[in-house]
Amino acid sequence: MGGSFLQFLLTFILLLLCMKPTTHLGCKEHERQALLKIKQDLIDDYGLLSSWSSNQDCCKWSGVNCSNQTGHVIMLNLNGSTSFLSRHLQGKLNPSLTELKYLTHLDVSYNDFNQTQIPEFIGSLSNLIFLDLSQANFGRNIPYQLGNLSSLQYLYLWGNPINNPKNLDWLSQLSSLTFLDMDINLSKVNNWLQIVNKLPYLTSLYLISCNLPNIFSIPLVNSSTSFDVLCLSDNDLTSSSSVLEWLFSSNTSVVELDLSRNQFRGLIPDAFSRINSLAHLYLDSVKFEGEIPKAFGGMCNLKTLSLSKNCLNGQLTDFIHNLTGCANHSIEALFLDRNQITGSLPDLTTFPSLRELRLDQNRLNGTIPESLGKQSNLEILHLGSNSLEGVISEVHFSKLSNLKNLDLSNTSLVFNFSFDWVPQFQLDVIHFQSCQLGPRFPKWLQAQKSCYWIDISNSGISDNLSNLHWVFSSQIQFMNLSHNKITGQIPDLSLEFNLPPMIDMRSNNLEGDIPSFLFKASYLDLSYNMFSESVLSLCAINNEDLGFLDLSNNRLSGELPDCWMHLKGLGILNLANNHFQGKIPNSLGSLLGIETLDLSNNNFSGELTSSLNNCVELKFINLRDNNLSGEIPMWLGSSLPNLVVIILRSNHLHGSLPLHLCHLAHLQVLDFALNQISGSIPKCFNNLTALTQKVRANATISHIYDQYFGSFYMTRTYDDHVLLMWKGREYDYKHILGLLKIIDLSSNKLTGAIPEEITELTGLISLNLSRNLLSGQIISNIGELQSLDFLDLSKNQLSGRIPSSLSHIDRLSVLDLSNNNLSGKIPTSPQLDTFNASSYEGNPNLCGAPLLEKCPGEEIAQNPAMNGSREHAGMQDEKEGFISIGFYVSVALGFIAGFWGVVGTLVLNMSLRVAFFRFLNDFKDRLYVAISVNLARVQRQLQN
């Protein structure tokens, strides 16, 4: 007993000695100097390396870890921020990195190395186990020296614009590799499968969006690779490829398989059931059709089956039946959303482990069975966007105590809950958009205190905001209350969000001031409400995460505050249709990433602030209907090369059109109408490249950006929209704005001739130069503007003939050449003949149809058969012996007798006289039209 105790005591003392903390040794001097050289070659605008200084222990620097035993640097983490506003490093990696010989972990992801090549010297870091180069903007080629990293186990290369490699020989040398994630274009690497098979320890392979070539014959290779995770999504692999054959024959141990977003098509192969260990199967967006094979029912380890976004059809009851075997006992997540599945929702109590069920966006109908309320493990339930109907009540949720995510949107379900019902669950995510919840907000939803995602847009709510104040909480990440009739004021809360949320409350009846806490969002849309007063409250916050701000169509007034430097992350700013006044603040120029600026229909005055020339990303500027003065600045063309739409319509701008506008190669809409611009139209407008191309652009002018929600991104799209004058009326263009190509310089004081170079803008759809002082002739080859649908040159001082080439524009539907000094005959064509006299009136010397003014000689040259020369006719008649004195006497006597026979009667009879002259007038009009049509037909025949 004593010996045992002594042995125990000695063991205990040895353990204490072993647990004695190791003294920190501090970093090595040569490694510290190497780190300082690395810092010198990096551009650190955000102070990520501010702790790196020469008078501190480098092991305590941010991103640096040292070994407790040796003091050598073993980890270097220079990962840039992945927040909504990226805070990355720029520059290059210094070769001094090779001085860190004991480095096992290197992470330089989410930075910007300006598409330089991955440094070759990284291949000399022989102790590296972990290497993350993802999203670092490396370009060019992958250096073969990476193949020297024989100890490397984890390699991340995705998210870099690397050139298409011809081979992956370097990869086959990484014998210790267990994890590989890259999205490099491998279309030229036909042996990628053989190389993958040579990596004996590889268990996780992610080749997403690699444009993998389809392999139609697999050489006999003994694969030593046994995958746990295999992701080959988004590669356009087809059913004729041998990839599935390789998969089914060589990888029976796969636990997670993702083949989403390929082109397999056809029926789902039941061979997937051969992979005995398969627990998670993702086959989203692969064009599979039909039903789930019956063999899937025998996949006893299957936990996740995702078949979203396919062409699956048939009855839902048959799908559920084919999974009944042992799979129905193991399945925890079943995703069949966005297919064409029909029928009603069956009893799912045979799936006792079910935690996630997604059936939204199908063709389901009927009612929801009450048995659904017995699925006690259910956490996520998506049934939205189906033709479900009937009553849904608390019975359907009786035992769903674990429910976290509920989607019943876009259905015809009738909500019938007891007034005092308190559910057992606490929802995190609520999707009830386009459901009939109103007019009062359901009380049971007010009990959901942990909700971070709520969408109750267009749900018929006309309640006061005081009954919805609970939605404003620190954990909210997404809130959409838009398109209701919610009234009241938003309370001014002292609220700090855990993450900057997306808040959409547009199209309601909200009023009062906008509280400052809302400007802490990352996306804020309060448009189409009745908010009033100023927006000084935005100066109370400093939020670089706010990327979208729309306060348009309210009653906001006062001067715009000059504190936009606090919102440097703004990409979209829309303040249109309010009552703002004063000058446009200089601090708007600090919005370096802004792409859309809409300040239209306000009362802004003064000159356009020159600070906007810093906003080089601008694509869309709309400042119409204000009181801006001064000249059009040159920097619009020289500093903003990405402009697609620029509208300065209806202001008080003067001076000439700057030549620098001709630098805007992407410009599609130029509207400077209703100003006081003078001078001539620049001849260099033919440099507006987008207007010289008939190729149609995208239908919309869209802005795509990622919204960050802590653990994931959501891609957002914003489409610009604008009021444009079209054929005399204003229309709000959004869904086809990108197809419009317009120049409108009307109602100014432009002088000189229309430059001939403008005919090179063959993509132009609308040209309005009316109400100016333009002179000279209409360009003779104006018919080259084949895409024109609208042409207005009215109310100028243009002279000369209308060019015949105008008849070549067969798409022209609106033409106005009125009130000029044009002369000569109006050209005819099937298209021009459709315009009435108003298109030409006000030109005193213009003649021909559709004007009543006939051109000289039209009465004689009415019939081509009568157009022979008089000399020729006289010779022919004399030849036939028809002309004689007796002929003339007979003609004279006949004329006198006939004339007085008719005219004498008309003189004596008033009613006959009136009727006769009415007949003559009508006959004259009919004859004129007939002659004009015949002449036009003859001219076309001659031209052809």
C-alpha cells in the first residue's frame, strides 16, 4: 500500500513539473527584421500592421505567432477583413519571407496583390503545412515551385484570376496534401483525374467553377485516394462524361458529395446508392428530371438530400414513397425546392429525424395536413410560393417546439390563430411576404424575440408602428416591411446592431424624422413614405458599412448635411423627389466607391461641386429638375470614365458643351435638355463608343454587390431607374433602361450646323435637338442612323432640302421637322408616308404630301404615260394626220356649247351650283391623293 502511494506521489510530482509553464523566449532578431521588410513592401491603408514596430517583441505583433519552445515564428496571418467593406493589404510579398524558415502556417487571403504572380520563393518554405492564398488577387501562372512543399497538407487557391494552366504537374508532387480548394480554369488539363488519384492522403477536394473538361474514357489507374468530401460543383460536367463512372467505382467512402450546377440532365442515376457511406448528397441545378429513384430508399446513412433547382416532376407522394426504406429514418434535411413537383403535402411522420424541409417554389396545391405539427425535430420549414390553400392554425404547430425558420410566403393560406396563442417556438427567420396578415399585426408574431430575419412585405398591414416596434432589435440582420400601409413614427432608439442590417421599409405611410440609429444599417430603403424635416441625424453616426441609401419620394427638406465622409462605403445614393435645397455638399466627393447618384427633382442650387470628380466609379448621375447653375464641368468627361447615364435636364446651366464629354466611351443616355447651353455640338460625339454600336447592351443598368451577414454573403442587385421623355411623355424606365441610347439637347441655345460625325452613332435610338438655334442643312446621310425610333429637329433654323436618305430609316416612328426654313419636296417612303402634316408644318418653302402645298410641276407630271415631251407628242400627232384647222374649230364650238350648257344651268340654279363645286373640290382631293400615291410608287420602282 505504501509503495503504491509513493509511486503515485512521484508520478504526481513529475506531472506538476511537466505542466510548468514555458517561459516566453521572444522572437529572433533576424526574423523580426524580416517581418519589418515584409511590412515595407505592403500598403497598409487600414492600419492592420500598426502593431508592427521595431521596439516590440514581434511575437506579440498582430498576426504573428511564435513557438513557445524555440521562439521562432511559426504562423503568419495577414488575412484581410471579410466585412462588407474590405480592409485589405496591397503591394507585394517581400523575399525576406524566406527568412521565416520554421513557418508552418501562412495566410495572406483577402488582400490585393494587383494580379502579380504567386511568388516562387514560397516554394522554399519547406515546413509549411497550411497555405491560404485565396481571394488575394494573384494572377498570371502558378509557379511550379509550389510542388516543393512536400509537408503541405492544406492549400487554398480559390478566388484568384490565375491563367489557365496547361498541366498540374506541380500538384502531383504534394504527397502530404489532405485538403485542396481551388477554382482555377482547368479546361486544358485533361488528366486532372489521374493527378487527383496520385494524392494518397487527399480526403477533401473542392474544384468549384474550374471548367473541368469532360472525360469520356478513364485509364485504369489504381486510386489510393479515399475522399470524405468531394465538391465538383459548377463545372458543366455532362451525363456523357465518365466522371460519374469514376465516382461510383472508386469512391465508395465519400461522406459528402456536391455535384451541383452541372449539366448532367436526364433521370437521377440510382448508382448513387452504391456509395454506402454517403451522408450528404447535393445535386442542385443539374437538370435532373423525373422522380427520385427507388434505390435511394435503401441509403441508410443518408442525412442530407438536396435536389433544388432541377426539373423534377411528378407527385410529391411518389417522391416520399421512393425514400421509404431506411433512408426515411436517417434523412434530416430534404431539399426539393424550385422544381415542378405537383400534388398535395403528404403525412411526413414516417420521417422522424427530419429537421429541414424545403418544398418552396413548386406546384403543390391543397391544404397542409395537421400531422405536420407532430414533426417535433423540425427546425426549418419552407413551403412558400406554392398554390397551398385552406386554414392554418396553431394545430399545425402544436409540437414544433424546435422550429427556427418558417417560410409560408406567396401562398393562399388563411391564418387563423387564437388571439392569445403563444407558440412554443422562437423563430429566427420569418418569411411571410405577400401573405394576408393584416390589417392588424398578429400578436403571436410579437412574441418572437430572437428573430434576426423578417420579411412581411406586401402583407396587407395597415397597423401603427407602435405594434411593430419589437422588430427593432440589436440582433436584426434583415428586415423587410415594405409595400404595406404602416403608419406612425420610428422611435429614436439608442440601438447598437450586432451586425449592420438590411432594412427595407419603402412604400408605407411612415412620417416624422428619420432616427440616427437607422443609418447604422448596411442597406437602408425608406423611399415612398412621408418622412419630413432634414436628415441631420445621419451626421451622428460613422458607418462605413452603409452601402445603399434610398430616401427618395419623401418630404425631406432643408440643406443636405455636409458629413458624407462618415459614409464612405456608399455605392448607391438616391435622394430624388424631395424638397432639399442649397448647394450640393463637397463631402459627397468622399464617396469613392459610389456608382449611382440621384438627386433629381429637388431645389439644389449653385454649381456642381468639383469634389465629385473623385467618384471615379460613377455610372449613373441624375440631377434633373433642380436649380443648378454654372457651366457643365470638364471633369464629367475626363474624371468619370464609367458613366453610362448622365442627366442634367431642366436646370440653369450655361456655357458650351465641353469636348471632354467625348471621352465617355460607355455613355448611353445624355440628357441636357431645358438649360441655357450655347455654342455648337461637338464634332467628336462619334467617340461615344457605346452609341456607335448597334449591339444591344444588358436590358438593365445593374449594380451587383455582396451583402455580408456574419457567417455568409448574399449577392444583391440594384437596377437604376429614371424618368425619361419619350415621344412627348415621361416614362419611368428601369427594366429596359440599359437598352436605351439617347441624346437629348433640346430647349437650349445651341448654334451652328449639326455635325456630320453624329451619323456615326448608329446605335442611337432617340435624337432630340429641337428648340435650339441650329442652322445649316440636315446632314445628307442622316439615313445611316438605322436604329433611330425618335427624331426631333423642330424649332430651329435649319434650311435646305430634307435628305432623301431619311426614307431609309425604317424604324422611325416619331419625326418632327416643323418650324424650320426647310424647302423643296418632302421625300416619300412607306415609313415617311405614315407621318402627318404636323411633322413638317412651319416650313414655308416645303411642299409635297402630306402638306397641302403642291410642288411645282406636280399637276403636269401626274402620270408617267403623259410625261413625254411636247415635241415628241406633236411629231407623233402630225405623223398620224390628226392635227388640222377643222379639228381646232370643232374643238372650239364643242367647248362653247358644253360650257354654256353646264355653266348656264349652274348660274340659273343655286342648289345645283353649290353641289357642283362641292363635287369638284372632292374630286380634286381624290385626284391629288391618287396622283401622289402613283408618283411615289413609280419613284420607288425607278430607285429599285
